Amino acid sequence: MMAPQDENQSQDKPVPKGAITISQINADEITFLANRFWAPDTANAHEAYNPQIIEDIYRKEICDTRHSLRRIMMLEFSQYLENYLWPNFDGQGASRAHLMSIVAMVNEKFREKVEVWKVFEKNGELFVKFFQRVLEACIEECPVTPATMREQTALLVFLNHCFNSMEVEICRNQAKRLVSLTMWACLQPKRREQELNQIPEWRKFWKKLQKRDKPELQEKLHWERHFLQNLMIKFIRILETIPADGPVCEETVRYCERFIEFLIDLEALLPTRRFFNTVMDDCHVVVRCSLSALVRREEGNLFAQQCLISLRV
């Protein structure tokens, strides 16, 4: 985020376009809310935690503004994540607005290139529950509308940040269970046998993993091992809603662009590429992208470049 600047600066140093000034911060409704509920400077006078505040902020400042960068910047400047969202997150009991607000704040921190994960490291067990809810939201069935596509894009960007932060223990612990050899459980049996035959060491490891599985965890393990496959299937379904002609939802195009970026990053990382690449190929994602209507539309120029160059169709 650009450093706040006072509006009373000398005229030879104009306020940069898009900057938030100190006067604007002080007069903003978010600042008043922060002073009432979470700002560190007013800690002794805070009102009791009110979950409705999170609902109202998410609707008014994020959804109604179409995820306005300026409004999210204001929330980040107020330390909304550190002092209100995360301290009051309670896993499965938290609302969808609460979950998505945390996602939006994390994405903003990455955009601003500031420290992200320390706030979560204080309660790693709760992060496991939070991450699971993010995964569930990523593959849930939803209508293809501008509002839902903005949410799905935000979730996808957050997920990509996690995979690109595997040097951080809490991220690595969650990401690696989705991209290990066990994800080959979602392959067609003949394809899996073909891959295992190529590297005998992997077959040995595969047999050990099967013996290690606990019966009471079968449902959970099955869900995790099919997650990325199901995510790609969902992406293909959304991609195929884009017609060859006529109007197209800009948010759907943006989601598709972000999804290809996500695939490119998974392919670029050695810890994720080794086994994910086979699953992606088995889903025929690259072929489906190259045959989609979007690559032939003007709105799909970036998408086409990503597919045809970065994924080397």
C-alpha cells in the first residue's frame, strides 16, 4: 500500500494518483469502526465483539463495491485482519463473510508485499480449519454470476499464495497433502499403472501409503486426493459457459485467467509439479482450454497467451 500522505502537502509535491491521504483515513467510516472495535490505539474502549460488524463490512465495503481495491486497502490499513477477523475466527462456526473477509485481507497483504503468515502462526491448529473451509469453498457448486466469480477468483488467488509459500510451515503442511503421490488415487487405474511402471520406487511408495491409510480417515483422504482434480473439472465447466459470440461476463474471464496462472505456478514448483502434472494431463485441461470459445474471443487474448505459451499446448 502506498504510504498515506497529508492533503496539505506543498503543491510542488502533489499527492500520487490513487494514494490515500491521512485526512481521508481519519474521515473514513472504516476508521470510526476500527476505533470502536479493533484499533490498537483504542483497545481500552473497545465494544464487545459483534459478528454482524463483519457481515456488514463484507457486504458494504467488499461485495457492494465489487472488491474495490481502495476499500480493501483501508481495511488493511486499519489492521482488520490482525485485530478483529483472525482473533474472532472459530473454524466451522464462522460465517461465509468472515471466511471471505480473511481471504480478501490476505490477498491484499500479498499485493502490498507485506508480512502475511505470522498472524496465523500463533494458532496453527485453527489455520488448518480455515484452510479446509477455503478448499471446500473453492470446489462448491455455484452459479456463474459476476458476484460468485469475484469470490471464486479471490479464493483461487489465496490458494495460489499458499502454494507459493511452501517455505512457510503452516502453508507447506496444508499444501503438500494435496499434491503428494497419493493424489494419483484420482487417476484412471490403467493410467496410474502406466505411470507407476515407469518408476519402481514410486510403486513401492504407493503400496506403503495404501497400507498406512486408516479406515476411519478414508472419506477425508479421498476428498483431499481428488481436490485438485475436482477443482480442474469445475474450472472446465465454468470455461465452457463462455459462448463463442455475444456478451461475456468479465469476472468469468478473469477467473479463467487466474486459474491458468494457478496451473502455471503449480507446474513451475518442483514439490507440486512432480505428481500434479500427471493429474492435469489426465484431466485434458490444456486441450480443453485450447478448444474453448474463450481462446477465439478478443476478451480471451491473455488467456490464449497463457494457455498456448506458458502451458505449451
